[in-house]
Amino acid sequence: MDKNIEEIIKEMARDGKIPCAVCFKLAEKYNISKKEVGKILNRLGIKVSQCQLGLFK
């Protein structure tokens, strides 16, 4: 893999946010848990938007 998951997330985030559905797809594509994606987002200061559970807007 040329880029690590953190770089990919940074590129996909807009205005410090990334859609929940995108996070799910990244977890599946890179075979990591959704919890790990959440930890990466926290570390990068990126928030989840368009939450599929309606928790975050």
C-alpha cells in the first residue's frame, strides 16, 4: 500500500469531517475495525459526519 490509512483519511476529510459511511468502507477495505478507524479519527482531530445512527450531524 502506497499510503497509510491516516493519509487516506486526511485526504478524504472535508472541513475536519468525514462521513460515517466512508469510515465503514475504509474499515472494510483496509481490514481494520471500525473502533480502530475511530481511534485514528480522534488522533487526527477529524469528526464523523452524517452518522448512520443519527448520533453525529
